[in-house]
Amino acid sequence: VAAASRCGYHYAPSLELALRDSDAVAICTPPDTHAAIIGAAIDAGRHVWTEKPIARDFAASRDLVAGARAAGGTLFVDHTFAFAPAVRALAEVVPRPLAHLSAARTHTCPLRDGADVIGDLLPHDASILIACDLRVHAVHAVQRARDAQVAISLDNGATGTCYLSWQSPIKARWMTLYGADRAV
């Protein structure tokens, strides 16, 4: 609370003014603009808090992370569920060792410029797994315009599947974690 009371915010009419008059920036713009704005902020020596995705592809994202590290800055990508009380509780009861996970994220969503179903929905599940101290080792996805099937491998050898869809009339968010003796 004390730190928050020392922070201020202001709307800057241009990126140049925002970068000149701040120590840190929060980026809440269309996804296809993130990489350029993040890069400019890092180059200006600013800390960055951004919505997902960092960039449109892995290589550009990796370069931005490396640039922030080299500049001694912070690049924080906000994940909605990473700090939720339910996710913190889940982390306490994850079956160990984990054998398999199954998840789905569905709802109706219009196609948007600069966004795709995997980049929009999968980071939420990834952030939940990270909050549960589970690390994704590999992802293989088959994507169509509005949905995707994703196979996940975790560092501990567990496997998983995730269905992502922007075309379902039902909004659903679920994840089941399977161990040898129980499921959560």
C-alpha cells in the first residue's frame, strides 16, 4: 500500500511523452502493437507491464525479454489468473507426481486483428500451470481460425490436452489435473 500511494499515473498523448515522463509504462493496446511499444520502452530504459501477448511470435518475444534483461529492466506480462486465490489454493493440492492434465477454454468471440485463439486463450492455462509450479516443456497445436487442439508436455514427463475455442456458445473454463491416486 505504501508503494502504491507513491505511484502516480497519467495519460500521455504520445508514446514519446509517456517514455520521457515515466519510470515505467503499462501497455494496454491492440495485440499487434505490443512488440513495437515494448521495444521502444525498453530502449528508453523503462520498466514495462503489458497485457499478453508480448509479440506476435516466439522469436520476437524472446528478443524483447533478452533486451529487458540486458537493460536491467523489468518486463512483466500480466496473466489474469496467476494471482487468483483459487489458483493459489489449487497449487496446494496438485496431485504429485502429476500424470496428465486436461483443460478447455471456450466462448464466442469475434476474430480480432492481431490476435489468435492460441495467443489469446492458452496463456491463461500456462500461467495457472506456472503458479502451480508445473513447467511446460513443449506444446504442439493444431489451429484453425477459431479453435485449436493443443498437446502439452510438462518438464516432469506429464502430458496434457487443451481445447481452445472462440466459436462455442457456452463460456467454459476448466482444468483437471490427474495423479496416480486422485484428480483435482
